[in-house]
Amino acid sequence: MVMEDTLFKVGVLGATGFIGAPYRAEIRECKEADIVAVCARRQDLLDRAACEDRAQLSTQNWREVVEHPDINLVIVSTPDALHHEAVVACAAQGKHLLCEKPVGMNAAEAEEMWVLYRDAQPTLAHFVPFWTRMVGVFEIARDIVGSGELGEIVSTIFRWQNPRPAAMPLTWRDDPGLSSAGTIADVGSHAYDVVRWIIGTEADSVLAHGETLTPSKADLGAINLEEALEWRAGEISEEVNTRQGGTVDYASLSCRYANGAVGSYLLSHATFLRKHLAPELELHGTSASLSVDRWSGEVVLVSPDQKKRILEKVPDKGFGNRFDKWVFPSLAPIVRGEAQTGSHPDLEDGWIAQKFTDAAAKSVKSGCWVKV
């Protein structure tokens, strides 16, 4: 039963997936929230989720969640292709929203969602979880850029390598009918969002190369990402169907920013592109250069005379409870009818990121520079 004094009455779409399940665990720890309803496609996992959350409603029909009169916040953590219709329905029902990135299959869908929530009366809260902004070393980098210590930014480099296990089977992320643009949209949206947030400017054109580098993998049907990561089949037997994924899992992007700076992004889920070899982010300015690496925790400044100075060393302790730290504090004033602060990532940021990833995906196909 929902407590009367609970501010957030939550419905979760995609409740049992790699993203939805940990979100639910964090929400259960928050005194200001109750999970009213859960929705997922697999009944076995759905039954377990409903028991864990003590949810009033468990359903395979997302509309029952969006239209539930007791729910005021809907979390959309389904595959990319299933976001748009649900978010449009949430806006029509007057529901506050957390929508996973990429927020749509393309920038047109993302813009429609953003406009609906921007123009909603009364004001509806909306949060897009660009968690990379909340990593301590990137917050430090933003402060340094804002201080002017680097001078004018002339070049950025971002490396996002998240290698998937070689034996990992295919998931919906390998399906172009469900995934917006593979790795480009998945991790590229995070990478671009945090860079533009740090340097305070947006890209105006992009040139990209992308491929599916990972060899054929097992096709086990409708399994989720957690199950795929845990699968240990050893040698694939002849009875298991194998095929190559249909989405890009490696991309190299160049871009021009609106302020005249240039940028490079290396984005990969390919098995053999391992991380920890170089810092994730480099920012090169007219006065100094900065490197930022969440894994080592080092923020390093290099002056024009090539002297290196470690400014900070912040251990990566993980995010902790993201809903307690960021989501609920950001949305609470809006849900209470107070002024919107605009300090958290929202559907506008989701749309801006998707314009960039759309342009990159188009460039992969055309081999040409594409306007963002």
C-alpha cells in the first residue's frame, strides 16, 4: 500500500532489466518514494520484482502503469525504440518522468518529448540520467574550465571503452530495430553530454567512422543484459545459433564545436578494446591542458612548458544511491509545485545529445561531415 506522506509514487517500465533492477533497489531505500507498479515483458522476472517492491500492480502492459491514478513518477528504462510512445503518454497523463538515454530512436522523437514536457501545465519534472556528470573528477574538470585556468578550449578528446565479454550473447542492444544507434547512441550520448557540460559549448558538425568489430555471438533469444553478462557457455555448441550483431559497436568521431574548437571521441563496446591505458578525457586550452580519468581518479594539468602536475586524486567509490543523491532532490521541488531549478540533466539535454549521435550515425553511412 502506498503511504499517504510519500512524495514519489513510482511506476517502472522495464523494471527487470540491467538498468531497471538496480534503480528499483535504490528507490526501495528512499523514504520519500514507494514503487506502486512494475512492468516488464517476462512474467518470471516480473513476479519476482513485484514481490521485492511490494508493488500494487505488476503488468506486461505499460499503459496500465502510465494510466494508474496513484502514480506520479514514471521511470522509462525499456529499449530505446519503446521510449517515445510511453513518454508521450506520460505527458498526456501528467506524469513526472525519468527517461533513460538515448531518449528516443532519433532526434525528432527526442525533440517531441522535450517540447511536450517543456510546455506542460502545470510543470512536469523530467530527468535524463547522464550519470557521468556526477562523477567527481568530471565535476572538478568543469570547475577548472570555468576558472579560466586552461584558457580557451581548442581541442577535446574522449575515450569511452567498455569492452563486453567475448562469450556474451546478443541482446536487444545488437538489434537496430530496438537500439537507436548502437554504441554511438549508448555511450556516445554520455560522452558528448559530459564534454559539452564541461566546456559549455555544443558541436555543430561531425565526421564519423563506425563498424561492428565483435565477431558472431550466440543468439539465445529474449535475454536481458545481466543474463548475457553472466552467461558462461565456454565453447559454443552446434545447437546454438550464432550471428553478428546488427549495430555499430566501435566508432571514431571527429567534430567541430560552435566556438571553433575541435573534438575526438573513441566509443567502443568491442571485446578487445580494453580501458585503463589512457585517461578518458583530455582538454587542451590556450593556457594549459588537462587530463581526467575516473578509473585512476587523477586530474592532471600540463603547462605550456610540458610540466605535469597532479591537481587531484579522487578515488572512484561508485555513485551510491543515485535516487537519494540526485534524482529525488532534483525533482522534489517541481513535484511540490515550487520553481524549477533546471540544474539537473533533462529531456532538453537528451535531445541535444541525440542530435549529435544522430549526426554521427548518419556520417557513418555517408562518410561525410554532417551538421548537428
